[in-house]
Amino acid sequence: MVSAADPQDLRGFWFGRGASERSYAANDRPGPRTRSKYELALLCLVDPGVEPSGGEIFQTPAVITWLKNTDLRARRIYLNVEHTRDIKPTYAGHSIGHWEGATLVVDTVALQGTFGYVGTSFHRPGSDIYDQVTRPGQKLPPPTQYFKNEIVMATPTLHVIERIHKINNGTQLEDDLSYEDPATGMTPYTMQAIFSFGKAGAYLEQFCEDGNDRFGPAYAEDISRSGHK
Amino acid sequence: MAMLTQRARILSLATLLLASASCSSDKHPVPAAEPGAPDLSGVWQIAQPLSALQTETHEAPPLLPAAQTLYQQRLTASRAGDNSWDDTAKCKPPGEPRSLFEMGWPFQIGQSPERVVFMFQWNRYVRVIEMGLKLPDFDGPFFYGRSSGTWEGDTLVAHVIGVREEVALDTSGLPHSDDMKMIERFRLINGGQQLEARIHFEDPATFTRAWDTVLVFNRLPETAMLEDHCLDRLHLPNSYRPTLGDRGGAEPGSAGKH
């Protein structure tokens, strides 16, 4: 059982404060494979686990479960195991982790679906992340148009490594991520997200699927039109 | 505009969720486990698949005539292949308590001092029992209602109100009203290898009397949760679909044995 004073105990609610000023280790735009996150989100597709998001972490010796507050869906990191054979790509992908001292090293593969940063609530104009995913020379859109920016798609060949550890006396959580997808020619890049420990109020349920009765046979057509595979 | 509104609703979740949230600068912020409370964490699956709830004495729930008529209409429609009464066919949440056993799929429990979270495999929906939440006379209605939990010895007791009327209590279409109140009592049994849920229903608009049912769940390996995206499952023939018994290729015994 994990203990409260243990640096390997990540339990609690962590607020996504977005990327710090050290965000990207740089390079150029992540890659050519872009789609409208705005459009995909309307189809109730989910963000993959490797898109940093605040939320509540539950932890057992075998699994770290990260309940993301952007879509109230769980991401699971299985500890001290290998990737399973013949993994089927999913929105969350398959994440395994192990501890290197106080750092949780997470390896994620078998992703599909959306992936990106613009449009999430914690992105601020001028942040490195914002600049990174915005086309060179593109002006800052008003908030309601954030969703129209293009994003990187998570493909089954995308490989993400994260190094997660507590900082500032355990009051914050640092997630250093590196992304590479040689099969698609994407430029490898890194980024960093910082989360702050806090106390969350009561959850309020809200489900994407409840807001749109048009889902039905047209869903497949919408998916096809969006370019999502 | 409707699309923008929908997207805005999605993204507003974090704001809503954390409406009363605050950040902390405590030096030791990680919460300690609640003293004495059993740990219900793990992955659970209904021991005996079911589609229709029964009372504790294995009888049909005591429906009032109007509710019985509605129930029969749903049963008849289902037999004729008409599931229009059932919003889960549109991927809307099965709600509470149906989500605990829908399709026989598992759910994961996450537990903290502040809340107990049920993370269902079925479309990855989440239901939360907030510990010590002060419930109003009526709230919602919501798919999962509003739940306030307390610990009574080894038992998690959840008072639930405000479950949406259109959410059937089970797969067969058992009805209820918005005013229904449930008391759920969860406890570990059989050395922690099973979870028992005793559920008490009170709904004078639907039932002739209060009644109870008992559900038992088996503990599964923690690798047992698979990803389900309902809209893909229903509408994209070639999409990934978890199936009962599918463990996603997990190596037997490779992880999560509790």
C-alpha cells in the first residue's frame, strides 16, 4: 500500500495548470497529420491519455488510474508489466509504468484518435504550447475559435514516454513528455505539463452523448468526413 | 451555433467539476487513507448476469398499476425489436444502478477520503459518491443521480436522489420516477474477493412499497478494464469492441492480481 509521505504516492486531485514556460524543448511543429479537434470533439471522441490533463489520481500497487477532468474518462497506467501482445489501438492507448526512484516512467503505445492542445481550457495566448501548435504567423483567434485550430492525430505508431514526479515539496506534479512517430515522419518533440495539488469540489455529471440526439447512422458518415480513422 | 454550444458544454466540464475547488500549498498534500474504512478499490463484475432486477426474495418489484403498464409496454417493445424507450441505444448512460451490471461488463472503483468513484467499462462512464455531501430534498435529475456516502463500519452507505426518470433501473426497462430515493450499501465479502451491494428503493409514485435487492460482484484482475466507445461500437463495424471475457490480450497473471 502506498503511503502519504511516499514520493511514489501520486494519489489526490491535481489541477492542470497547463504547460510551464519551459514547455517545449522545441523543434518545429509536431507533424503534418492534423485534423480539426473541434470537429472530432463533436463526435464525442475522447482525448488520448497522453494529452496532459488535470484530474484525480487513484493508485494501487498494480495500476495508477488518472481520471481526467477534461472528459471525466479514466486513463490507466499498469505498473511493472510489459506491453501486452497484439495490442489493439484504442483512444487511451496502452500505458505501462515503472518507478525509477521518485520518478514514474510511463511508456504509451497503440493510440488512436484525437490528440492536441489547442482548445483545452488551460491554454493561454503566448504559451509555448499555443505557439507551437499555431501556424507560423497565425494570429491569436478569439477563445470561441480555439477549437478550429488543427491538431496532431494520435496514430498507432505514436510512441510517448513520460517522466512524472512530484516537485515543490510534493505540492506539484511535473509531467515531462516526449513524442515520436518515425513511421509518419513526425518530428520528435517534447513538452512539459505542471499540475498543482488541490481540493476538488463535488463532481457534476455532464456527458457529451447526452447533448446531441443526432448520433445514429449519420455517425459513421461524420467520422469519415472528419478524417478520423 | 448548436455545434459550438455542444463543444462549449464539453469543455465546460472542468469548470463545473471544479467549481468549488482550490489549490493547496500544504507541504504534505497527499491525503491519507480514511482511517478504518475498507478499501473497495479494484475491478468488479456482476457474479450472475442479469437483465431484470428482483427483490431480495426473488420476486418481481412491486409496481403500481401505471408503472406496471409502462413496464409491460417496454417489454413488449423490446421483444419486437423496438428499443426506442432505451436511451442507452443512443449511447446515453445506463445510469444507476443499471450500470453496475449492464452487459455484464466490469467497473473499477477508485477511492479517496473525499469520494468513491465508479468507472464503468460501458462507454467509460463515471459515477461518483461524494463522501459526506449534504443532499438537498431534490437534485438533478441526473443519469446517476446525486450520491452522498458515509461509512458505517465496513459498509459504504450511499444515499442517492435525483436519478432521471427516463433512466430505466435495469436492462428490461424497470421504471421509476424522478423522486425515487435509493440507499446503496456496499461491502466486501468472502475475504474481499466479492463485493456485495444491497440496494433499497423508495418511490411511492412507482412502487407499492419500498423494496430491496442484492447484487454480488466478483473481483477481477486490475488489467480487466477495456476501452469501450459506444458510438464506435454501434456505428463503426470495424472499430475495436471489447467483449465479455476479452481481456485485451493481457498476459495471465502479468499484473493486477489483488
